[in-house]
Amino acid sequence: MNRRHFLQLTGAAGALLAQNALPAAACAAELPSSGPTGAGSVLDEKGLISGRTLDDLIARYRYDLFDDFLPFMDAHVIDHELGGFMTTADRSGKTISTEKRTWFEGRGIWVYSHLYRTLAPEDRYLEVARKSVDFMLRAKPANDAPWPSSLTREGAPMEDQGVLIAGKRYPTGGQVYDDLFVAEGFLEYARATGK
């Protein structure tokens, strides 16, 4: 089975099913037309995906998102005071650095705006996105310059430390890459708020 095809189908099914947009039977009806277990199908001969029913996958995706990932983010990554995301935390939740990476801000804005717009229209998710948008707008550089790759917790630009690959540092600041994530986050926030 093509792993990418499998991940796309199960990810899309999980997202739709997590919001109860489609019942499991309707989702199964959307599987490839080559038959429930034919070539191109994600179902095995027993009608399972990786040994699990669609209902099992839905329950797992809902648990992973709503009972594990989002509570961890809320407790250890989201900066509720100043806005934004301090993503350098270890598995126990200990903050290793309060640095905020521009591309993670864009990603976080997108995730929480999309979560609000499509899966769980709860004000607390939109508030997380709004605070990050406000944080980024306060840190916006003058003269249409790109955002710096890293910001302090308060939003001041940090010297570009680059990314370490195979023992060598490569600069990452001042590139459109970071700004594209911010643009996507702002776009999804606009979709979520209608502004």
C-alpha cells in the first residue's frame, strides 16, 4: 500500500470524523471505487485500516488531539500572558527556551484558527490564535522587511542563530520561508473570524 495515500485518506477521514461531519459508514462509502479491499483501497481483507475500524481510528484521533496534544500545548507551549508559542519544551513540558520562532507562530495561528473554524468552534482556540496574531503584528518589521526568524518572548528580534545541520550552522533569518507561514496563519485567521 502507498504510505502517502494511506496517510492522506486516514488523515482526512480522521479530521472529518473527529468533528462528526461524516458518519463512519459515509466515510467508508467514499473509499476508492476499486472495491473495499481491491487495489488502491486502504482497507484490508477484513475491512480494517492498519487493523483498526474507522470508529477505532476516530476515537484515537480525537484522543490524540483533544486529550493529549491540545492540553499539552495549553499547559506548556502557549504563552497566555504575551501571546504566541514557546515551542522549545521537552516531553515533560519543561520550557527550555522562551524564544519564539516566526514560522512556528504562523503554524500555530493556522492550527488554532483552523481548529476553531472546522473542528471545535470554541472561543478559547480562537483566543490563542488572536493573541499570536497580535504578538506578530507588534513585532512586524518596518519597510516590508521580512520578519526575523526568532523573537524574544516579548517580541524583540533575536540574532539569527540559524539551523544546525550535520554540525554546520545555516542562517535562516530574513527569508520569505518564515513569512509564508505567517501569511498562511493570517489567512486562516481571517477565514475563522471573517475579518
